[in-house]
Amino acid sequence: MNHFLPWTRLPRTVWIALVAAMGPACAFAAAPAADAAGAAGTAIEKYLQVQSAGLPGKVTISLEGRGTAVLPECEAPEVFLPPGVTPWGRISVGVRCQTERPWTRFVQARVSVEGSYFVATHAIDTGRPLGAGDVTERTGDLTRLPRSVITSAAELVGVVSANRIAPGAPIRKELVRGVTVIQQGQAVKVVAQGQGFVISTEGKALSGAKVGAVVQAKTLDGRLISGVADEEGQIQLTQ
């Protein structure tokens, strides 16, 4: 005669007692999985922080979906990015573990970059030089904008619009072009500046150049020099 009741027919008081007795054991069993997920999450964050160093803004890293909760236990997870993947926006991050039974999994993550960029304050016609009143600076997540968005004011010096730019549109590199301020063979002024002094001489440009471009010139005494073209069509010698 079977004296054991099926689980589904146990009295409610017995169920409560069994659950209470198994509680610590359940918590103990879940601890290694939680620790493993935490170790993998920490490893991913540290890896992406290193990989994203130098990006133009404040970097924030977050895991998406189920994150590391589905990863098997691993004492020393190795994090990597698949070939061609850069830490920008929503990406897949690889995690591998060298155990007796090695495994590799992929976790969804987002790398957000809070930084400054520039937008048009009004409609800008094609061929118009961009001035201070034509653009304004904004702050936002750069990873949600086109990769070519301009983030440095220096990139807007001496440029004209290559296409019509709508009001409020982010200024992208392909929407502007540099102005040629030095022509090949042109007589140019070569300027050297330092603390407390300014020296200038004349020369002949060996190539054309836009604002900010490196250009070579030959001075009247035959010396070959190299500098940067400025907005006034002069060559500023680099220190």
C-alpha cells in the first residue's frame, strides 16, 4: 500500500513548511549563477570603457535584453568584439570562457555617447559660407545621429555649404566643403608666431590648399617650408 501522497495533494500547511525548509537551499543554488552574471557584466563594462576611450563625449554602457543572466557560470570571462564592430550604439559583445567545456555567447549592449554637435539655425543655401549665426551647438546622444555629424567647431572654420541645409538639421561633414584659400604657384605670406614675437616672409605655394590644410611653399631664398593655410590665405608655420 502506497502511503505517499502526490505533490499536488499535499496539504497547504505541508507545502508552506517544505518551501520554508528549501528556501536557503534555493538561495544557495542561485548564488553562483548570480555571481557569474555579475562577473560577466563587470567584465563587459570594463572592456567597453577601454575600447570607447577617446570618443567625443561622455560614455554610458548598458546591457540590453536578458543581459548576462543567460550565461553559463565562468570564473574568468573573456570579452571581445566581433570583427568590424566598434563600440558605438547598439552592438553585440562576445563573451567566451575557457573551461573544460569551452563556450562562447553574445550579449546585446548599448554604448551611448553624450556629446556636443552642431545644427543649422535656419535654412542655408548651397554655396553659402557658414558663420557664427548659421549654426548652434546642441548636446545629445551622438550614437543616435549620423556618424559624420560635426562635433568640433574647428571643422566649421572656412567652409561653405555643399548642399542646401534645412533648419535644425545636424551639420554633417558631407554637407560642407572647405574653401580653397591658396592656389598653386600663388605668392603667399609665411608667418611664424611665438610667445612675444611674429616673423613673416614671402614665398610661393607649391600646391593649392583649403583652410586648415597643410601646404608647402618655397621662400624667396629657396628654403622649403611647411605650414597650415589660414582663413586669410597665409601659411602659418607649425611649431
